[in-house]
Amino acid sequence: MNELPPARARRAVRNAADRALRLGTVAIRPAAAAGRPGPEPLVARLSRLRRQAGGPLPVEYLRTTHDEILRVIGDGPTGRVLEIGCGEGLLTERLAPVADAVVAVDTAEGPVARAAARFHENPQVRVERRALPFDRFDGTFDLIVCADSLHHLNPALFRRGLEHLLARLRPGGRLVLLHHTGGTGRGNAVHHAAAVRVGADARFVHDHCQALPGLGPDGSGVRLDVFRRAGATVSPAPVRVPDGEVPRPRGDVTRQDEGRSRTTVA
């Protein structure tokens, strides 16, 4: 029997894990309904399998995407920050200098342990093993960052997680989403679903929508969106997000300044 090349084998496992994570929540609803503490085991195991099958993201990819996240956040103080899917804390390390406090979470035990060791002498950073949407986060945040961490959730779980994250935003607080759009295409679906949800709620605005072509494990591109809870600051109206499409950047200007729209629900 011929063996699959390593790249094809990893892709097969990754796709299988993706399909399992996108299945209905019937098998895991009982644990969630029972209020089981800590990360939900099935989601955590599948997420870890998916990450391992995908292999480590290239250092250049991480550097570039983290640069973009820091650019849209800005240089000013960001207050209290929540990072979903912190891994070993590479982005956390860059968020900490511009934050008053950082809560960094991940579902995988190994990366969480390494991230905790990285920041064990920094009281400003707290690293926890948690799984969205089964685990809830105390208090509110000025900034929530999700970098390549929500595309493994099936639509039902993503909607629950997104609602919790939006509810944790302080007035003026921002939710930053960044995901590569290759593989099963769930990254772009996540951003589109978030844009639709925010566009239907007058309490939130869509501040920024950006495409980074050529990045990602398969070079399919990356999408970056910033959503803000209205209140403390005033920003332009949200951008129009094409249905199922990644916005196309125009030259060096990636922010979509034309054809903006806002949809509110009474």
C-alpha cells in the first residue's frame, strides 16, 4: 500500500478535523448544558488535531499578520485586552506593551503552558486554558483579538462565541478578526458572518475591512476586520462587505472608503 506524501497526509487530517468541527453541536451540547468547567474536551482535542495537522504557520506569515494587527490597533494605550487563540504567546508579547492588562487564552494544553512560562514574571499578562464559547470571560475589554482562532468553530458555535465577545466589549471597544481564507474557506465565512451580525445592530460599527493577498498557508490570502462598540469614540460608517467575497485592496489603500452602508434593525 502506497503511503501518502506528508503534505497530503497532513491536508487529509486537517480537512477531516475541519469537517468534524463544523458538524452540528448535538454531540457536545449535553456537556455545555451541564455547565462542565474548563475547555470542552471534544472541541479542544479536535482543535489541537487541526492545528497539528496544519503544521506550524510560517514565521514570516506570523510576523506580517501581527504587524497588520498592531497597525490597525495603533500606538496608543489599549486598556484591557483579551486574546483568543494565543498559542505560545507570540502576539501576546507584542500586545502587552500597549495594554494595561492582557488575558490570553487557548484550548491547547501545551501552548498554554509555554505561554504561561513566557509571561510568568509579568503580572500584566494572564494566560488561561479556555474554549470559546463554552468558557465565559469575566469583565469587559477595550480590545479583543482573534487571529486564526475562530475558523475551526462550526457556524452555531461561532455565533454563540461571537455574541459573547461582542457582549464583553466596553463602549468604544474593538473586536479585531484576522484569518487566512484558504483551506475550507471558513476564514472568509467567519468574517462575513461577523460583518452581517454587526451591520444588523446599531450598537456596533464596522471600522475596517482589509484583504492581504498572497498570505496564508496556501497563499490564498488573509482577511482583517475591525468592529467597534459605539460609545466612546466616533468613527466612519461601516464598510459594505460583498456577500461571500474578500474585499479587494486598491493599491496601497486597503480600507474600503467607497460604497459604505449601514443596516440597522429596529
